[in-house]
Amino acid sequence: MIIGIGKSPLADFINRNFRCESVYAYPKFFDNKVLLLENRDRAYIHYIKLLIRNIGKVRIALWPDYTNLSRVEKVVNLGLLKGISFIVPIHTLEDIKIAEELYEHDFKVFYGYASDPKYRNYEIIDFIREVKGRKWYLGVSTRKELKEAIRYDFDGFDVTGFLFGRNEDRKDPRALKRNLEELLKTVSKPQGRQLTLFDFLEKPTLNSPV
């Protein structure tokens, strides 16, 4: 199971201090939810241009909401994007067609389930029944959502800082490292192997995330 961490002080902290094969911190995991959901008509153009500027660093990225392949093709040479795995947000079950179109054009695709019900008009059981490809849980911020992602065997999920406790805990490097290790341990159990933080940088003290 892959863990994505979007642009945030938490992602900066992870990039400065450690690497783990299953943790993808921004820009390796690329998103801009505020931009994408702000202006549906034009946001995807600005987002794709921003993505291209970071293209060599990105492994997994959100696909622009509500946007089919032909619209993106007018902005960028699609060949430049083939090395990225895209998460297609499924706001309605009709959006599954967008992900299927990408797959048919040899893109690597995750089907994205939104944790916040205001961004979807269906329940998780409908999503599980209809989706035939890899699944991604968007915006895990509570233990309940984390358990749901594990229970339904999602292939990946991205987290918000709220999953790591109180604000003061998120500012404490030692507490943050401990919470990240606990998250990896929780995710590892169903897979039968232990994921760990490795190559922790040799520094006298951890850098604070803020």
C-alpha cells in the first residue's frame, strides 16, 4: 500500500529527514486540491502546466477533476505524462469512464475515492462494486478512514496532517517520526510484512516540520 503526502510542512519534513519506499511525499506525490476545485473550467490548464514544471520529480499525481483526456491533450503532449501514475477523482460513478479512457491510452491509473462525502454522490460499497482497477483513498484524516482504506484493500491513500494528532504533535519532530512509524506499522499488518522508515539521515537532531 502506497502512502501519499501532498504539498505541506509534513511533506517538507519527510523529504528532509528520511526515505521509505512506500511513502511518496510532494512532489513525488503531486496534487493541488485547492487549485483543482476552485475553478473547474480553467484550473486543469494551470495544474497541468505546474505538473510539467515538476515532471522529473513526480511519480503519482492527481488527474484534474471532471477532465477527460481530450481536454488535457490540447494543453500538453500526452507522451510527457506516460511515466506518471494518475489518480482520477471519482465524484460520480460516471467519472469511471475518465479513468477507463486513460487506461485504454496506456496510462497507469488509480480510481480515486473521496473521503469527504461532499465530493461524491455515492457510498463506498458502490465504489468497490463498480471499480475494476487500482483504488486510491483520497484525503485520509481520521483513524476511521484509515481502517476503511485497509478494510477495502485500497492500493494507496494520501493523508492530511490531522491524522498525526494535535497541532503541537505535528510540530514535534520526534512525535511526528513516532506517528509515521505507527502508521507504517498499521498499514503493514494486512500485507504480512513490516514497512519501516529507512535511511534516516544522519543528523544530530531531526529538523522540525515547521
